[in-house]
Amino acid sequence: MSFKEISPNELNTAIFDDIGNKWMLISAAKEDGTVNTMTASWGTVGVLWNKNVFICFIRPQRYTFEFTEASDKISLSFFGEEHRAALKLCGTKSGRDCDKIALAGLDAFVNENGVGFEQAERIIYGKKLYCGRLDPKCFLDEGIEKHYDGDYHYVYICEIEKIEEREQ
Ligand SMILES: Cc1cc2nc3c(=O)[nH]c(=O)nc-3n(C[C@H](O)[C@H](O)[C@H](O)COP(=O)(O)O)c2cc1C
């Protein structure tokens, strides 16, 4: 499958629906080439520090966290509805316990930009700019705490280095 690069200004998509309803895979690779990925439905794309960025949120118990900590690159991959089962699997099984990428029927690749998938419709490759943990002392709405059992997310702000879309 081949991908073509698009500029951030060409990103013409319903991003709230893409992330919140269709979901995405957050992926990173370790130096030895091993890859892990997990499904996410929380995240943002925007502008910060005069850079195009995405922000993603990873709880510390995720196996993926080991990979996002080990790498300076993180990628977001988006898929068509035909891959919903694969995203459900990557959001319920841990790469600690099985080869979930193979179980999901996905083919991952690693290049100088980060991790991608042959089946992805779009891949947003990022370089980490900031990582910090959400501090519950700063929650200003009492409805937020119910999402946690002490496992407050790590927030990664990543500069968007490349966006690729699958060629039909
Ligand atoms: C729809 C959906 C959205 C999710 N969003 C997130 C998220 O934004 N952050 C997070 O830490 N976990 C999220 N998860 C949970 C992880 O994907 C899940 O725990 C996964 O099995 C972790 O795999 P790992 O242990 O291999 O990293 C989500 C799961 C689903 C099904």
C-alpha cells in the first residue's frame, strides 16, 4: 500500500468524529524495533508554540506507555470502519500479553517518522515536545475525577512532523 504526504493545511477531516467516534491507534517503537499500539478516543490536534501539534493522553499502566517513554516519536493512525474490530481489540488487549497487532490483522511498519500501519487511512507522525502528568489538584470540574482511579493520564504534546494519507 502506498501513502502520499499531505500538508497540515490539507488536513480536511472531521477531527472530532475521527478521534471521538472512529478512534485512532497511538503507537511508538523502542530502539530495538519492537512496536506497541493502543486504541484511543481522547486527543486533540491544534496549534501551540507556533507549531502544529497533536496531544494524546496515556494512562501509566498501559504497555504502550513504556514505548512512548522510550521513543521521541509518537504516531496517530486512523482507519476505515472495516477495521473497527481491530481497534476494539487493540483497545481491550495489552501488548504485554499477546501479539495484538497480529491478532488484529494489522501490519505495522517503522520508518524514520515513527510507526505506521499498512491498513491505515491516515497517519499523523509526531515528535514529543512535552510530557507531563495530569494533576488532579488542577481539576476545575467535579465530573473529571470519576474517570480515574489514581491513574491520571500522562499528556504528550507532539509536534506534527508528517501527515500521510493512503492512496486509493
Ligand atoms: C475506544 C477506546 C478508547 C480508549 N482511549 C484511551 C486513551 O485515550 N488513553 C488511554 O490510556 N487508554 C485508552 N483506552 C484503553 C487502551 O486502549 C487499552 O487499555 C489497551 O488495551 C492498552 O493496551 P497496551 O497495554 O498494549 O498499551 C481506550 C480504549 C478504547 C476501547
